[in-house]
Amino acid sequence: MKKRVFLIVLDSFGIGEEPDAAAFGDFDVNTLRSCSKSKFFSMPNMKKMGLFNIDGVDFLEGVENPTATFGRFQEASMGKDTTIGHWEIAGIISPNPLPTYPEGFPKEILDEFSKATRRGVLCNKPYSGTDVIRDYGDEHVKTGDLIVYTSADSVFQIAAHEDVVPVETLYEYCKIARNILRGEHGVGRVIARPFVGESGNYTRTSRRHDFSIEPPKDTMLDVLMNQGKATIAVGKIKDIFVGKGISEFTYTSGNEEGIEKTLEYLDKDFEGLCFVNLVDFDMLYGHRRDVDGYAKALNYFDSELPEIIAKMKKDDILMITADHGCDPAYTRTTDHTREYIPFIMYGENVMKENLGTKLGFDNISKLVLDYLK
């Protein structure tokens, strides 16, 4: 029988602050706890699996006999962003954080970027993605200058109106920035942020695209691919790993399509790993500090779990986890939060146990590689 692992990352679904959270500017953060206070919160299927039995989840009632293995993992890397979180899941510990720019990017970087793109730059400071197009959108439309901004994460983001800068051109500008941002200034991601609309009513589109820095060494994806196993990426996984170690990929417009694609791959014949990222939790609800929206998204995912499980074959394993936190009730910032991640592992042949608390998201890569030999 062909062995398959379906690894689903609920992007930013942290379950409580880590011991060093204060060093990252995070105090009393807990994404799950905040969402659980919403009237829209309901996760009966993950509750049965043991989500509420995990260490530290003392604000929700667990079950007597969980149907899956469960636990929580503490990040060993020095970061709380998408790139470092996914790299660690895939086996790479990052002892040094990727560079961040709380005061904006250095003049020499922006000068080189402007020279290459032949466009000026607006903003150049940490900003909320929705606020930045509200505050700089009109000037961008009038001048054609690019809106460049960052966050607490290691990102260089470029926002442009699709009528001013065609999306494919924006992607080319991102590739230019990616080539400039190397070495000392090697940010985790350069992100295209296209938007549309009129003054006072600008909205971001789903044609965001991430241009990540290449992983510094091989991950579990390379190991599996080198052994002839399928390594299927759903959502932004391909971008996070720059295609390295990925045999097949499909992009998605959000959680709903991500779940649909996962269901389609459950019906396909392959041996190896299907690695899925569901980005809406983070992008639409965490950063926008939308507690009810986050809770509804969790409810939707939970409601789709029975169909996912029904399609699993005898030797399939389902793993559900996260890559960092993004507490939607935290008002100090709109950025990610340094949190433990949950881990649920389900399958017909999986022993049901409490893994407790373990150091390192890379425990996941070890479990994947061990199961797939």
C-alpha cells in the first residue's frame, strides 16, 4: 500500500505564548483562546481529536478519549514569521533571525530598486497592508511611484494598483527586489500586493505573490523528492520553498480552494507528502485583528474535516499544525505573535497519545520522514 501524509498548516493558528514571547514584543498572546471567545467559534471535530487536551489549553474542555495523537511544539528558531516557521516544520532550525526594518529600508537599497524599476518609492516604513493603500493609494495612482512597506516580519512588500502597474509587471519588480535583497539584507520574502478600486475604497486582490529567499540547506521535501516520493505543494508552500524539493504544486485563492484541492489530492494515486497551507487565517483575519472572522474560518475548516477523513485510505496520515501565531485580539501590533503551535496526527494506524510539549517544529519533519521511510 502506498503511504501518504497530508500535512495541513492552519497559517498562524497559535495556541499560547512561548516562554520567550516577551523578547519578541508579545505579552499574554493566545490565538486559540482569543478565537474561542467569539460566538462563532465551534471546533467539535478537532475537539474529538484532542485539540483542547493539548498542554496549556486550560480554557476549553477536552475529551476523555481523543481520536488522534496530539501535542504542542515550541519554536526553536529565532523568528515568528511564515518563512522561518515553515522551514522549521521542514527540518531547518534558524538560529539567527532574518533581517527586519522597523525604521524602513536603507537608502542605498531603495535607490538601487528605483533605478532598476524607473519608479519612485512611497512610504518605506512598517505599515498595515490595508492602511497603506488607504493612505498612499491616491499618491501612487497620481505619480506611479511604488508603495514599499514592511512589517515586524522580514518582508519587503510592494503595493501597486492593477490599472497603474499590471500584475505581471509588479511581479517583475518583485524579482528585481529579490535579486537586490541578498546577503545582509536577505529578507525572508518579497511580496507583491496588487490592489484595485477607487480613492477611498481601495481593496487588495487575491493575486498576491511571494518571492521567498531560498532555504539554506535541504529540507524534508528534498529528501523525499530525492527518494522518488511525491512532494505536492498546495497554496503558498511552493513560494515559501522557492520550488525547492517540490514535484508538483497548485496555487489557491484562499482556504476554501485549499481544502478543495486537498480533497482532490486525496482521490489521486501517489506516494509521499501533500503539504498544504491555508492562508486566510493569517492574511484575512489574524493581521486584520478580526476575531469573529478567524473563528468562522476555524469553524469552516473543522466542518470540512469529516469529508477529508472520509477520503483517507488505510495507510494515510493526516497532520494538522500551524507555523506561528497571529492573535486577532492582540492590540499592541497587527503582526505575528510568538506562540506554541498545535499538532494533531490522525490515521487508522496512528497510536493515540499525548506528545506533551516538545521543542522544535522540526519534530514534524522527523515524523513525516520516519513514516515515509
